[in-house]
Amino acid sequence: MMEPIEIALVWAAAILTLSALSFLFKDNPFFKFAEHTAVGAGAAHWVVMGYGMIRDGAVKPLVQTGQLWLIIPIILGILMFGTYTKWPWLSRYPVAFLVGCGLGVAIRSAIEAQFIGQIRALVLPFVTADPLKTINNLIIVLGTIAVISYFIFAREQKGPFGKVTEVGRIIMMVYFGGAFTTIMFIYISVMLERIAFLLFQWLGLG
């Protein structure tokens, strides 16, 4: 037997789920209510998370352990609110700091993941003891070369080179189709989970 608070939560979730699914028919006030509730709950969640990060990551270490260097990020965080005052230029300093740090981290990780890591993954032996692994390595290497060739625009894609680029285009279409299918499966699984919730937890048919 569920507690009253659990019953109220189940009913609230069911009402919001049905309100969101009502968009399948047409745009209506019920869907807008569910949409605004989701946006508001998400914003409230991030406000609480932000408060917790400031409290646990800055204020408590500063007060309890005396880490004075934490004053710098605290000041930069306060300056972010300068955009809502008469001195909006104050917010430029923390924004510039965040952009600089973000670019530094992103460039390093992008080079490692998108260039060095991909090149390492492409260095494969053409001949192995396992015939299936040999075929797989050949497909990966030759397919990668074909895809890269598709983006060589300095040469007209005709003749043998055009055939290679056509193979690269087909490989990309197969990849995009697989990626789209994966996304659709995720959406379908979420839809099935909500339907199962309505049938078994809300209506109690199971």
C-alpha cells in the first residue's frame, strides 16, 4: 500500500505525462502547462545545484580551512552579476576568464580525441591471424580514406577519384542513418517507459 505522498506523486507524474502526450493531437493549454512545469523545475534544479556548488566548493573551504585563493573565483562570480547593474562592463572580466579557460581545455581535448586518438585508432594491421579482423581493419582504413577524400574539394570528383568519394558518401550516409536510428530508439524507449508507468503504476493494470 502506497503512502499518500507517493500516491500524490504518481498522480502528478501521470497528469504531466498525459499533458505532454496531448501535443500529439495539437498544441493545447495542457501541453503548455507541462512544458512550463518542466522548464521551471529544470531552472529550480540548477539554482539549487548552483547554490550547493558555491556553498561546498567556495564558502565552506574558505571559512573552515582558510584557503584565501578561493576569494578570486568568488569575486569573479560576483562580477558576473554586473550585467544587471549600471556597470555591465564588470561582467566582461569573468566572461573573458571563462572563455579563455574553456578554450584551453577544449582545444587540448579536441586535439587529443579528434586528431591524435583517431589517427592512433586508424593504425591497424592489414593482415592478422583472424580473417574477420583483417576484413574489419581493411573496411575501417579504406572507409576512412574514402570519407576524407570526399572533403577534398581541390580536385574535381570524377573518374576513379569520384568513385572513391562516392563510397565515402555512402559510408557517411550509413553512419548518419545508424546515428538517427539510435536516437529514435532512445525516444521510443522513453515513450514505452512512460506508457508502462501509466498502465502499471498509475492504473495498476499489472
